[in-house]
Amino acid sequence: MGVIVIGAGIAGVSCAAELAARGVDVTVYERARAAGGRLAVHRHEGRPADIGAAYFTVSDDRFAARVRRWADDGLVREWTDTLAVFDGTTRGDDTPGPVRFAAPAGLRSLVTATAGELDLRTGRTVERVRPGPDGPTVDGARADAVVLAMPDPQAARLLDPDTPAGAAVAGREWNPVLALTAGFARRDWPRLPAAFVNDHPVLTLVADDGDRRGDDAPVLVAHSTGDLARTHDADPGGAAPAMTAALRELLGVTDEPGWTHVHRWRLAAPAGTRDETFHLDDDGIGLAGDGWGRSRVQTAWLSGLELAGALADRLGR
């Protein structure tokens, strides 16, 4: 029967790849047309811009080893260790910190690379996951184990709330974000790789995607506040004028963008953190993702890896 992993974001493919490496028969279901999850890109005239996670950092030796392999393959590069900080519309001192990594082809390329030769079935929507006497079932089909690698509210819709996995995700709140991508005819703003924006009514983060990608394209990406995302939940594109105006004011951009795109993330990041890195109960239903720990790309990757190890040990692999 094997293991079914539902969700082909970085946690899901990390889990599935480790299971496959340990000799477990694994299938990945993804409801979207492609793998990637919240490591997403928007393409304009073929050029990708990251509209999900802005970057990632590394603090774990296991993830560091994976990042070195990505770097050797030309998939990632060190981007910056310093970000600007705005308090409202006032730029303060830049803040040094850990190295932020970026991907020239977009962070989704890391998911695609991790998926490798996996049995990935896109466009596959799952309706329910249930425990059973002979193993868990996915829409009635039995499996040795099932992994739900997705935000808690999405997992909750597939699970019985009276099961251990269902109880683990019940009532978990996640925050929404709108991601604005804006393309300009020329670069008309001060040099900065990215900026945290504090105490602003519209924006929380700005990234220079040309600097991030390394091609110097005049493209900016901005993330909204949760309040703005909730206000425009039914019409994300309606937030474009306010976000564009705020972006131009913040960076002193005189030109209007030649094009804009707004993507809605209803479940961008968990409102809280967990001490556990994954969930796995005796019924064979596991949970993984960036909701297990502090919401980071590294968190999601490690969550999938560690759950895979626990499952493989249970299956004798």
C-alpha cells in the first residue's frame, strides 16, 4: 500500500524524498497543478518573482548540508545578511543578521529539485483522511500511513476532529497576507535588498526582487498586513492601488509601475508556534509543515525529514 503524502510544498516533498530514499513506497498528492506550496512564484513574461517566502536562513546542520547541495547545483545563492528597517514610513538603521539565501529561478525550484523522481500526482484533490483497523484511508483507499503536509486549517478540513491528528490541528489560527508584485520601467529607488516594515497600516515587508534574483530587474515585491488581507479577501486585486501607493511612498519611487499582480495567501503563516516538530500517532496519520515549530522554510523541511524518519522506523525501513 505504501505511504501517501498529501501536499507538495517543501515539507511534503522533503518527507516523501526521505521515505523513498529509505525504500518506502510513497506517492505524493497535490491539488494544485504543480509542486511548490507557499514557495511560489509569479511569472511575468517568463521571469519568476518570489511571492511566498521571501528568503530562507540556515541554522541546522542537516538543512545546511541540503543547502550546500542546492548551491552546488546552482539553485541557491547567498543573498544578504543585512535588511533595512522602516518604522512607519521612516527608514531606521539597517539590521544585520544571518545570511539570507535566495534562488535565481525562484524558491519553488528547490521544491521541484527535492521532488526529483517522486511519484507526484498533481491536480489531485483529497476529501477526507480517516484512521482504520487496517491502516488509514484517503478517500476510502487504504495506505500504510498518511502524511498531511499543509497548514493546520487545511488539514482540519480533511480530518475527523475526534482523532488525534484532528485534535492536533483544531482551532489553530493562521494569518493571511497579500503579496504585491510590481514591475517598473527602471530602478527608481534606493538600494536595499529587502526591508521589514513595522507599524505600517498597509505593508509589512518589501523585497527588491531584482537584487534577490541577481538579475537587477526593476521588480519589487511587497507583503501586506493581515488586516489589509482580510479586508480584501474577496477581491485581492482591489488592494493593488493601496499597496502600490504605500510601496512608492515608502521607497520614494516616482514612477508608476508598468504592471502589478496581487496574490492572496489566506493561510500565510501560523499565528503561534509549537515545540513539537511533527505529529505522528498510532493510527498512522502524520502532520508536518512550517506550523510545527517556528514558521520558516527550514522548519518545514526539517519537519518533513523528521516525520519521514519516524515513519520509516515504524515501517521497518
